[in-house]
Amino acid sequence: MKGFWKGLKTFGIFGATQALSQLGSAMTAFALTLWLYRETGSALRTALLSICSYAPYVLMSLFAGTLADRLSKKRTLLVCDALAACCSVAVLALLRAGALRPWHLYALNAFAGLMNTVQQPAADVALTLITPKAQYQRASALRSVSSSLVTILHPMLASALFAFAGMEGVIAVDLATFAVAFCALLFFIAIPEIERAPDAPRESMLCGARAGLAYLKAHPLVLTLIAFMAGVNLVASAFDAALPPYVLSSLRGGETVLGVVSSCAGIATLAGSLLMTVLPPPRDRVRVILATMLLSLGTENFLLAFCRSPVWWCVAQIAGWALVPVMNANLDVVMRVSVPPEMQGRVYACRNTFQFLTIPIGTFLGGFLIDALDSPMAALSQRSLLVAQLFGRGPGCGAAFVMFLLGVASVVVCLIFRRPLARHPFREPTDGERT
């Protein structure tokens, strides 16, 4: 057990406090989704919350990597966290004034997304710098454990606080968790900086973006994995936009059921994450990445499409999310081993642009398809016995059909990338290379 934690003390403090802050942020995001869906009744307008978060992230990530490589990682994280927390303060002030409107949330989410654009590559590089190479897989699995706990806890905690203390109570908890993480990073965590030659030229953001793109062009495995994950994110983000209206509009659904179903995803990822902390490295990480996504996306979407019971919705979430930590851990190792630390900020920023470009697109499509197909499919289910048997009858029928379409799309994405990924093998570093 002593060897399990070897070299992970700093990582443990950083990961635990950041996970606590993420829990508070996730609770606020969940409560705001409930608030906005109540106010508008529109899946698309609710999905715009996520779109506004990711749009600046996608547009500016290509250039943010240069800043992440150039600036102090610790200072970057502190400043971005503080500015993002200001968004929660603004929501709280608008709530107390009774002036909160949907467009306020869109604007504030866009600003928070801009902060995340700079913060994310800096955090990725920081994790590389504070984690021994031999512990990359275990550290990634531990990050998945903390992320799973956040996924399990935030729907239940947010629902309870939202019911008894309203949005103000949820945001107060969010700000408290931010304060803990901020102080821990400021006073107790040291992040080493990458040494550079004194006469090294100062690289512009445009040149940094070009360097990141040139690296991807010269390393086809990394580029193909990014393209594959972009396809996965397209389907997954459409699913994320479709799931709340799917559950909320169903006759056997509701806000409480949505919280339970969402928590099942966290339970599944927690189990998968704990498993990954003790599993030995696989022989072929790339094949594992492809296989886990095919099983996860296909199983979850098809079960939700054809099952009307909340129990089966929970089963679908567990089946869909149990293997995600396995994929994430192997993908994380491939990226950290393939990209040298001094290039990770620029390369990860380019990755973020291309890999996450499809998230706002998928989120828009998910919300749009739900709004566009719900009424026609509900009417069709009254006339067609086959449609009623496959996708149910009345409210939620259109959402179930969307889940079926997403299941088909996920299988197609995995099959398209099967051969391209097989053409670029990944070589694991030896013990001598790790040191």
C-alpha cells in the first residue's frame, strides 16, 4: 500500500481540493439547469447553457496553450479560479435582486468558459509536473474516482439544497468549496516550473498554436485519437442535452428521478475508477479505448431508447459509464507519454479545440432534436402500434427516438475509426525510460 501512494502526496492534495471545488460547481450547474428548464420549458434553450460554456473554450483553446506553457501554472490556476468564482457571485447577486434572466446565465457561462480555456491546459501540465511517470495510470484512475464521486453526489445534494434553500443555498456551497480549493493551492501546493534556456525566444500565441498543430501533424496516433474523441464527444454531448428532457418529460420521470439516474452514472464510474487503480497496464491501450467506447455508448443509448422504466434507465447509466474510466485512464497515459511536458500546453490546447469542437454542436443537436421530434413522435405513437411498442406512447416518445439515433451514431463512429487507429500502434515506455 505504501508503494501505491509513492510520489502522489502533492497530487492527492491538489486532486482532492479541486474535486471539492468541482462538486460545488457541478451542484450550481445542475440547479441552474432545473431553474432554466422550469423557466423556459425548452430543451434547446436549456442546452444553450452548455453551448455558451464550450463556445469560447473551443474558439480560444488553440491560442491558450502558449499562455499555459509560458506563464506560471500555479498563478494561472489561481487567477482563473478566482474569476470563475466571480460568475457565481454575479448569479447570486442577480437572484437576490430578483433580476436573474436566461441571458444572464448564457453570458456568465461564456465568461466562465473563457477562464476554463486558459485554466485547463495549465492544469493538465501541472498534473504532469507533480506526478511521477510510473504513476500516470494510477493518478488518472484516482482523478476518475474523484470525478465519479462528484457525479454521484452533485445531483442529490443540488436537488436537496435547491428544494430547501433555493439557488442561493446552492451557490453559497459552491463558493465555500471554491475557497477551500483556492487556499489549498495558494498555501500548500508547489508546482514546479519547466526550465527553459535563458536566451530562448518568447513565442507568440500564433506561433505556439502553429507549434502545437505541427506536433499533431507529425504524430498521427495522437491526431487520430483526437479525431476519434471528437466523434465520441459529438454523440455524448447530444446525449447529455437529451437526457434531462427525456427523464423530466416521461410519465414515470421527474426531477427526483433525474437526480437518481444521474447519480447512477457516478456510481458506475466510481466502480470503474477503483478498478483501474489496481489493474495492470493493458497490452494494447488504443484497442481498449476503442472497445470501451463502442460498448459504453451503444449499450446506454439503446437501453434508454427501448426501456420505459426508471430502473432500466439506471441500468443504462451504469452500463454506459462503468467503462469510461478505463478509456480515460488509457487515453491519459497515451497523451502524457506521447507528448513531452514542454509541449503539452500547446498540444493539449490544440487537442481541446479539435476534440471539444463537437461538444457545442452535439449539445445544440440534442436539444434541437428533442424540441423538434417530441410532438410529432408523440402524435405518431398514437397512430402507430410499432412506434408505441418501440419508443413508448405520449410524452418522452420523441426523446426515446433521439436516444435510438444516438445509439446508431455511436456505433458508426467507432466503426469508422477502427482501422485508422489500428494503423498507428502505441509503444509503452520501458522502466529505464520512465526514470
